[in-house]
Amino acid sequence: MKIDKQRLIVLILLAVLLTVLMTGCMPSDVPSISEAGFFSGIWHGWIAPVSLIAALFTDARIYEVNNTGFFYDLGFYMSIVGGFGGLAFSRSRRKKRHRDR
């Protein structure tokens, strides 16, 4: 599979743009006007792997300190379990289909 230079440049720019957008909404310990709620919890759970990598090199956080409590936790854990659990489920089905052949 050969990728021409123009397509490679577009892919690199899209990857950089996606990274900037995702890290712009990362959790922080800076007090804000509003508390993070259910949907913020879902978002922070989805980008938790990116936040974890960023936390290795900066003072970024994985979990929002200024949150609403139960509903933020519910959204965060639903997306963590759903994201990683969903990947594991699809992999196990694919392996099973491979074994059946």
C-alpha cells in the first residue's frame, strides 16, 4: 500500500488537529466556574488513555477534581468500562470466529 505525499500530509495534519482538540478538553485541577457533570465524565473517560500519556510528561490530570460527584463518576466509569470492555468483547468474538474456521 503506497500513500502519496499529499495524503500523508493531510493525515499528519488531521492527527495533530485531533490531538490538540482532545487535549484541550482534558481534566484539570484549576478551579473553574462550573463543575464537570455526567457528559464531561463520559468525555474524560474516553480520553483517559490520552490523558494518561500526557500525565507522564506534564502535570495533566486523568480525573476532574471539580466535579458534580456521583453523576460525573457514573459517566467516567461507564465510558472507561464500555470502551475497554467493548474492545475486549469484539476481540473475543473475532478470535472465536477464527477458531471456528
